Amino acid sequence: MNARLLLLGMFFCIASNVAFAISVDVTNNTAQTPHQATCFMLKENFQMDNDLLATQQTLNLEAALSKDIVTLLNDLEFKGKAGDFHCISAPVNNALHHFIFAGTGTDQNNEVGMEEIRRATGKIVNELKAKKIPAAMLRIPTNSSLPAADIAKQTTIAALLTDYQYTEFKSDYKHVDHTLTLVTADANDDIADAVWQGNVIGSMTNTIRTWSDGPPNVVTPIFLAEQAQALSKQYDCICTVFDRAQAEELGLNGVVAVGKGSSSECRFIIVEYHATDPDAPTIALVGKGVVFDTGGVNLKSFENMLGMKYDMCGAAAVLGTVFTIAQLKPNVNVIAIAPAVENKTGSEAYRPQDIITFFNGKHGEILNTDAEGRNILADGLSYAEKIYKPDAIIDVATLTGACIIALGHHFSGIMSTNQNLKDHLFNAARISGERLWELPMTNDYKKGIESDHADFKHIATGGFGAGASIAAHFLANFVENTPWAHLDIAGTAKDVDNVSYLNKKFATGVGVRLLTDLVLHYQK
Ligand code: BES
Ligand code: MN
Ligand code: ZN
């Protein structure tokens, strides 16, 4: 039998302090690692292969289940289709053991898809949680043309994402540690490194998810700034935070205008990761950090206001990405900029028909204070371009309800006029599983923001439609000549249904996985 590489993942349920650790070990005997569950990912029309056979023999399965696995699964009509799932519990060596089977199905080329692997992992980990199983083995597919390291990395990420829950304010919550051991026949350093990377990405995503799920009376602009400072210290990043007075001084007037309606002061947060190579390319990420969006004086209704604590998920995504990258240390500089404000109705609140002179000197006419996100992103974009002269700028924002109407909750909208950057992003979407769908940017829609009284309006009026694209055209005024893409995550940041590794009740952490893969593969 091949030496088996055991990838030990300790994953913890989440409180505000998220501690993840993964340790890697090599053995040639799976039975040496104590565990209460043995989990299999099987593709459609799976055969009794070496690994299945080995497990069967090691655990003396036939004695336990009185049948070989394949016959048993046949009886249960488990065909290995995507979504097929069975848990069989039986005594093995006088202790109850769980055998968990999750199907991945196959595509047109008889191959297993990475998303199916992530979703099978999600089903398995949910079962481990439900049954409170502290230690389990997961045999990852080996008979696949997907690189084993990629499978190991994505399985690790999916397991960590599935494990997430927001428990900070649950008085009776009891914390239980789990261990998941990935089993694969190929013992090599690439796989160990991939699992380490997956652990970094998954755990940082879970950390920033706690900010998104956190209540808006706790997660204020100052809270986000403090988190950014603490993590910058931990991961050796440069953190700069401007308060309201400094933002006014600098002319970050879009941020100040939106923020001053709240007694909870705005913060302009910058985190820099610098690669050691002085010639490394630089990517700037700008994230919308509206910690709560009441709509401002154009106040939202009861239905529309619920959920608006998630209006800082763009900021969470860019901060999560820079802190992930600071651990993975690729040869790309990453600058994360997170303007953080609360959009509220205080006596200083900005109003419809105000004209804001933004950081780049352009004048924008406000028509609806509920279109606040683009005003803070505007300053973030031009600040990023002017100060850091990056090779590419990407902004991430829960920007428009229109994007949810267009794309629902399974695709983020991407708007860009730079084909090369779009190619990079679509490639990262394919790898990470964070799907993108392009929405148009055309001069016909640019007309929607022509203004009689200023350089442009910030929204279109009179049933113009194309709300997500209109927002992108407004933002385009704040990038001069740097490749730029806008990601609208209004639909994908929360409320994603039927994805086993995401919980509809909680933030998804969307953006971290995508942008991390973009940075890791980025070349000018
Ligand atoms: N934060 C909202 C967008 C949003 C809506 C995100 C629902 C997630 C779920 C944004 O600030 C907003 O209010 N947009 C307005 C823009 C309109 C006033 C032009 C919208 O989409 O209705
Ligand atoms: Mn709004
Ligand atoms: Zn908003």
C-alpha cells in the first residue's frame, strides 16, 4: 500500500476569536489515527478501487456491515450522483462507527467537478456536526484528472466554511473541536502545502464572516478599523486609518458626506501587504464598508432595512483578502482600502441635491441618499489610483438591489471595460467557485448619469433601469487609466441557498476566495 498522507485539520466552531490550526502527518496505516467516522466522496458509477478496498479491510467492514461497501451502497441505491448521501452507523471493534458517503456525480467528460467536491464536503461536514463527531477521516477522490493538491485545498476550504456559525451572542453555545483528516494516496509536499493554504483561506474567510454577521451596534467603522489594525500587526502589514477630521483634510468628501449622518464616526482604512521583490506588481482592492445602511434621509422601509448590517461585506472581503495574502506571501503587492461609514439620518446627514466634490475634484450630484455606497467607493478608487499607482484596481460592494434582481444569489456581477482583467477574474472564479456574471458597460447607459447641475449625477432617474450598470458608470469617473473591475456582491454576500458549504443564515465571506486566487495567479 502507498504511504498515506494524513492531513489533519483542526477546525473550531467560531466565536470572535477564531483559532484554526492544521497539522500534517504521514503514515501508511489509516487505522493508526483514531476516528469515529470514515467518509467517502464517490463519483457516479464508482468502482471498488484500491482505497475503498483498503478501508474495507482495515476496518473489517464486511464483518461490521455484513456486506461489502459496493453491494451495500447498491442496495441503498447510492449511485454517486451529485447530492446522493448516506450515513450508515455500525459497531466496529465494539465502538459505534459512522460510514458517510457523498456523491459528486460526473460531468460530460466523466470527470468530477470541483464545485461538486466542495458541496460533497459540505454535506459530510454538516453530518459530522449534526452527529457531533469529533474526529473523522475523509478519503478525497484520487481517480480524478483534477490535481490532487487542488482537491485537497478546496476540500479543506469547504470543510472550514461549512463549520462556520456565528455564536458570539448565543449564551448556551458549547464549543466543540473537530478533527478532519484528509486521506490521499499521494504523499507529497504539494498536497501538504495546499491544505495549509486552504486552511489559511478558509479560516480568514470565517474570521471576516464574524464581522459581517456581527450586529451593527458592535461592528462600527471604529470596530472595523481596530480589527484591521490588530490583524495588520499579527500579519506584518502596514495599516493606516484616517478619522473624520483627517478624511476632511484630505478631501475624501464622499466618505465624509455619507458618514456624517451618524454619530458613529467614519474611518478610511488602508492595509498594505508588500512583497519582498521591489518589482512585484500591485493590486488595489477597494471594499464598501457601510456598517449599516438605513438609506439616510431617503429612509429604507422595514423590509428593505433588515439585512443592511451586511452592507460592509465588500470591506470585509478586501480586508480578508489582504490578510490571507499576507500569510501566503505571493510576489504581488496588495493594497486593501475600506472606507467605513454608517448611512444614517442625523442632523448633519447629507441630502438629495447636495453636490459632492470628490477626492479627485469631480463634482457629483446626489439624488438619493440611499445610493451611498458608490459615494464612498468613489474616493476609495481615486485615492488608490493616485497614491499607489497600482497595476489593477478591483472594487467589491453590496452595491445594488438591481444586481440581485438580475443575477440572484449565485453570481456576483462583474462590470469592467478591461478584457485582460476580466479574463484574470473569470479564471479566478473558475478555480475558487465564486461565480461571476458580466453586466454591460456601454455608453448608452453612461447617458443615464448626465447632470444639468454638476459633472454627473450618481444615479439615473425616470425608469432608466440597468441599476447595477449605472453604478459602474458612476464609479468609472474615479479611475483614470488603470485596469479596473467592479464586483457587485449584493446577492452573493448573504442569503445563498442550497449550497451545502454555505449557511443561508450567515454571511458567505464572498470575495476572499476569488480575490485570493486572482492575486495568487496574477501576472501583469
Ligand atoms: N446596500 C444597498 C444595496 C443592497 C440592497 C444590497 C439589497 C443588498 C441587498 C444600496 O446602498 C442601496 O440602497 N442601493 C439602492 C440604490 C438606489 C437608491 C439607486 C438600491 O439598490 O435600491
Ligand atoms: Mn443604500
Ligand atoms: Zn448600501
